[in-house]
Amino acid sequence: MRSSPNVIYRLLHKDYAESFAAYAPRKTDFYDVITSQLPENWSIQRQDIWFYCSSPQQTIPLQGWKIHVSSTLRDSSEVLGKVASVLFQHKDVSFKFAADRSLLSLLNSKSWPRGASGKFITVYPPDNSRFLDLIEELDKATEGMQGPYILSDHRYKDSRVVFYRYGGMRMNTALNIRGEKVPVLKKPDGSVVPDQRLPYPVIPAWETPVIHAENSGEKSSERPMLLNGRYRVETAVSFSSAGGVYVGHDTHTGERVIMKEARPCINAAGEDYDAIELLKKEYRLLNVVADTGIAPRPVDLFQEWEHWFLVEEFIEGIAMSRHSAAHNVLLRTRATPNDHEQWMAMFTKLAESLVRILDTLHSRKIVFADLSTNNLIVTADGDLRIIDFEGAQEIGVDPPAQLFTPGFGSQHRVTGGHARKEDDYYSAGAVLMAYLLPVNGLLHLNPQARHDLIASIRNDIQLPDRLAELINRLMDQPESAAAMESPLVEIPISPAARQYESKERMAFGNYQALVDDIVVHLNSAAEYQRKDRLYPADPRVFSTNPLSVAYGAAGVTYALWKITGKVPQAAVDWIFQHQITCGDYAPGLYLGMSGIAWSLLEMGLREPAEKIFQSTFQHPLLLQSADLFHGMAGWGMTGLRFFEATGQEVYLEQAKRAASGIIACARKSERGYFWASTDECTLGLAHGSSGVGLFLLYLYLATQNEDYLTIGARALDFDLEAATRTKDGGLSWSENTESVSPLYPYWRFGSAGIGKVTARFQRLFKSARYESILEQIFIDTDRKYAVLPGRFSGLAGLGEFLLDLHDLSGERRFLESAHRVAEGILHFRVKRDGICFPGELSSRLCCDYGTGSAGIALFLNRLTGKHIKSDFMLDELFMRSSGNIEQAKGTANGCLIAKHESTC
């Protein structure tokens, strides 16, 4: 596999995302099984989640037909021993295996990517002839063994554990524009194509199948027209390694139904259960509560081929998590008193319904165990129904299943305890908290944050005391709630609760001490002995590079310099220990070499900065993307910055080169210019047309070439015309042109990022149209509450835009709004050797620029009122070009001005 899913990064450190290179596997599980029979001169070594076992006489082919062996946890040691005994008889074969049982459990789990699931052992034959010999021997050696079906592979004969596919064997990767090294296959002509790890077999066009169809154990991939002779699949709702969930049609009754699929040997709850056993248990428990109306009515349970299906009533409604996003007044910016009143009534009804559901379950001796906002459906009449009984258990009947959703499990569950009624009540409190604001991951880092948030929400929207006390009692004292007949009615309201004050408000503009505390944490968190990262960061630092502006050392180092005025020399020395080459680093601004170079240039390290940036001039990926984040627009802006700093024309020429590449691949529509490789076109500052328009605006200011201004303005138009009107009268945006929801107010996607571009065009044109648009964008960004605090997809990015509006207009209301954003950010602060914040992996702290503490500190530092310019922008060009701007506005761009004076 190329990289591990996010779930793996949460497992090794309680506070930070961590690479599995730091994991210490239990060698008694599998390693000792192999070393006890390892032939002389064979080697074994650890790499990521695998142990590799290599023959001294084999040179592993670059690619070819390879063999995968799966296994249940129960059979794993025996399967590994049998496979090794076959392979050790050959002198020209190597293999790898999962490092221990815990990792195999992950590989066999519901949450592991379907294209990689189940692969316990991988065998690398030297050629097709040896492949045919080995797969037959392994089939015989493992006869009778059980394991998951490997979806990416072909099954060999009727084996339950032996599979095969064509793919890469030796490490062969290609860098993509996002900075990731992706596995590739080499075509006969020498070019490369992606080595796809899909949940179904893929054979390259140039390769001939090595095994005839009659020796393949595969069943036709086409489903029967009717499952169990009765049910027709209409649409897929979701897929996991355990199976799919489908909306279907019951041809006997004419009703819509939900169909849940379970595949054998996929662990959904540890070694004691597989997905099929959980599905059968769910069917039984649904029958236990079938007369209560709290859950879907069970319809059928049957086997089709090797899979099992549960059919249940289709419930019209939406998940409680989505219902909150659609109706929550905390996420509104201009809610009326009537909106508040309606929402409070809705929330109260949901709370009552949730407690009633738990009371009903417990009266039937069922502990649900895995309660979250994802398995509660809000119906059209505002009532709740509970779904997904996989983790539930009937007391005295079912062994406990270790299933719970992170952020919703009590400390008792998190530390390994079996589910009790009390844990259901804790989860109910967590559900209500998440309905208010889904920041439950933060509570893992700072349990006190819940009390501060609830106090703040009380002050802002007059949350009823009884609801606030219900949440706190359920989560603080779930034992007492479990003892009550009706917790919502019986919970007393303490006088202290009414007087509880939120602690987030600071004196207006007094954020310097907080910024200083963030700097303390950033410095203390650096780990100079590591090579894979310097500061704790978003997990994407492990799949891209350790130095980027977005997630790596360059972004944090830049922040430290900008805040303190001092170059953090130890961090700079750490950066220079790395070889920054076009083979390992993408060329772009936020994830590549351009951003690293720009950061070093700002810190006064001109010579190495120029060397790095100049090396991008011939980068093979340079023209692959137009956008600001990864592509030519960000690279071109870096060229402009170097031109401004050095006066060397070569950098201006490179910026013009970027513009030529952008214009050459532009696509034109009635709405404006856009850049997309498919019909789905991304919107926003980072990846959309507005970010390209920003670069072309700056290039116009540097060159006075009005073609750049015209195309740049039409690029911004494309994004502006895709806006959606919010309930509050603001403008907001989805991620791309093919979706209408969700809408985002953020920097990377959404209104804040597009607003930053619009503000700069308004600075040039002083247009009534842009002024109106900015006012409507302000409505969408004028908010205190969001799910994340960071720059790219959180509050800090909103705050940066609001400060841009204040700089543009001088109006104090925009500054006051930025301070409200800061108040919202303070709810996320965590004390750890100073102050730090969670990143986009919300239950883990993060130091980086894009999602973590460094980017937040830069916003708060700018908020201190020191007239600090916006990061990685070129606004100084407005001052240097001011003499020519008025002429451009009044003459050659008359038609463009007319367009920009029109209404939105």
C-alpha cells in the first residue's frame, strides 16, 4: 500500500498523529514464527506495518503476478507457518507479512480501505512459471483455512485464502502534483501508469492473464436481478470492507427497503466477531424491539453466495449529524428570535426522544454501546429512530463487542471496559453535545472545553438551563442519569449553572500573551532527531514531505520568524539537512518547493531560497495544474515575490511563463474562465478559478498587461457566479460545481477564500458589484463557531479574511467580527507546554501552518494590531503600481469596469 488511512495515525500517540514507523510490533505473534524456521542467509527486516523476508538468491521483479494470502486472526499463526514452510523450500522467492496480530486485525477490519483489505501475506514470485508452481503449492498447503476475500484480487480455484493480482513488486513510485509518491506500473513502451488498488481486479491492457478462467474461483461480478428472489438493488448508500449498504425495492410488497451486506471473516469488533455474526445479531435485536417503533422494522435475513444480507424498513429522514448542520442556529449568522425559538423546540424534542430510546432499549435488556450522531435518524416530524445495532448487546445473551465511535465513548469504554447502561447515557450526552457543535474530538484533549463551550453557547443563544444541565449530567455523572426513570425531567438545575460564565473573552486586542504561549509550545514540540517530520502535524506530512508550508517545517518556521522577528536557526538547520529535489518534492506553493523557497526568502535566506526556487524551473510536474495550492498560479506568485525581492527579470519571466501555461489550458464558459480536467470543477481560493484570478491580478499589477487583468477577473467571475444564497442572506460556496451542499465559509473551500480574492479586485476597481458581493460574503463569515480552529478549513481562515476587509475599508465592524472569530478559536486551546490547538484530525494536536497552531498564531498575531500583512500574498504591488491603476480603470478596461459595476 502507498499510505495508511487516517485511522492508523490515531493509534500510537494520545496527543499527536503519528507514523507507524514508531510502532513496536509484538514479535511473539508472527516474527518468531518465521525466525524459528528461517533458512541460512535469508534476511528479515521491518518496514512500516510489514516484515519483509528475503531470499539471498532472488532479485524481486519490478512488477508481475503476485500472490496474496488472507487469514482470520484465529488461524493466522498456522497460516503463516504453512505458507513459510512452502516458500522456504524455494531459493528464489521473497515475501512480506503483517507485523503482528493487532495490525492484521486492522487489515481485516471494516475501516481498512477495500482495495487493501485482507492482505496478510504477499508473495513475490520471480517469474510466471514459478508463480504457477507456488500458487498451486500454497493452495494445497492452506486447504481448509479461512480468510477474508481480497477484493482487489482474483481468487485461486476454490481457496478461501489464496488470491493473486498483477501489480508492482519492487518500490516503483511517481511523484504527483499533490506531493504524494504513488505506485506505478511500467508499460512496455517505458511510460508509467498508476498501479491501481481498487476493490476489484484490474489487469493492465498489455498483460495476458496467467491463469485460465476455469482455474479462477471467482463468481460473476454481476449481481442477480433479484436478491433472494425478491429484492432489487436501486442505489448504494455506502461501502466498507465489511460490505455495502443499499437502498432496495421489495418486489413482494412494493416498499423501499435498506439492505445491509456482510462479508465473511471481516472483523468488525475484534477477534470474537466477524461481520456476518454481527449482522445476524443485529437482525435478532431488531426483532426484540420491533414493536416499539424506535428502530427500523426487520424484514429479512438471508445468504446470497458467500455474503449475508439483512433487509430492514427504509426510514425517511437524515442522520442527526447532517440535521444539525442544516438547522443549527449556532452555524447561522443572522438567525432571528423566531429561528432560535424553533430550534430550541426542535433540540428539546430530539433530546427527549433520545432519552426515551435509551429507556426503551434498557427495558429490553439491550445496551447499545456505539451511540453517535451517525446512527440516529431524524424523521420528517422531528422524531428520532436508532439504526445500526452492530455494537449492541443483549445482556446475558451476547458477548461484548468492542465497538464505539471516537468522541462518543466514555472513559470507561476508551480504556477497554465493556459497555454498560451508564456508557449509553454518556454517549447520549456526547450526541447532544455534538448536535450543538460537533467538536467531540477536542474533548479527548481537553475535557474542560465542554463546560466552556456550553457556557458560551448559553450566553450567545440562551440555551435552556435544563438542556445544558442534561448534557453535563449525562457526561459527568452517567451513573446517576442511568438510575433515573426520566433523566430529562428529573435533572435539577443548580444555581451555579445559571451563573457559569464562559472564559473565552479577552480584552479587545489583547492576544499577545496567547501568541507567546503558542510559540512556547511550537518550540517545545520540535523533535530534531527525527527525519520524517520536525513538528507534530497533519497526517498528510507523512504522505507528502516533511518541509512544506501547509504541513511541514517551512510553514511553522516561517510563522515563528514572523511572530518573533527571529530566524529559528535550529529549525532552519533541520530543513537544510534534507535534499530538496524535483524527484521528491512537488513544485507548488503550499505542498512543494515554491512555498519552501518563499518561506526561506522571507526569513532573509536569499541564496538557498533562490537555489530551491530556480530548481523548479524545469520541474516535470510544473504545468500539470493551474491552481494556487499545487499548481502554476502558486508557482507564478512565488516568481513574482522573488522578482519583487531581487529585481531579477528571470523571476518575472517565470511568472509570465506560468501565466502562459494557465491561459493555454483555460476553458471558457458563459460564467467565466475555469480550469478542470473533468466536468467537475473545483471552486475556491486554493483549487478553483478565483485563486488563479488572484495570481493574474498580481501579474497585471507587476506588468500592466491588461490581458492578465481581463482573464483574471473572468476567472473570479466563474467562482462568483457559482455562489449559493444562504438562509441568512449571505453568499457561500460548495466544494465544486457538481454539488450544492454542504456549503463552506472557509479559506481553502468557500466564502473566506473567495472573499480574499474579491477584496483585492475591489481594491483595484472600487466596484459597486464587488462591494455588494463582499458584504454578502461577510454575512457568511461573520461567525464565532465552527468545527475546526485552523487556517485552511477553520476559524483562523475566516479571521484572515475579516482582517482583509478591515484593511480594505477601515470599518471597525469587520475588526469586531475578527475578534468574535478569535473568541471562537479560544474554545479549542489546549495546555501542553504552552498553548496548542487540534488540527483537522480533531482529536490530535497539530502545530502546522495549514491546520494547526502555527496558522492560528499568525492570525492572532495579526489581530494584535501591528499592521502585519497577509501571508503569501503580494499586496505591496498595489502600492508600487498605484500610478497606473487609475489610468487602467478609466480607459482600456472600460468594458470590464461595466461588467464589474453590474449586480451579482
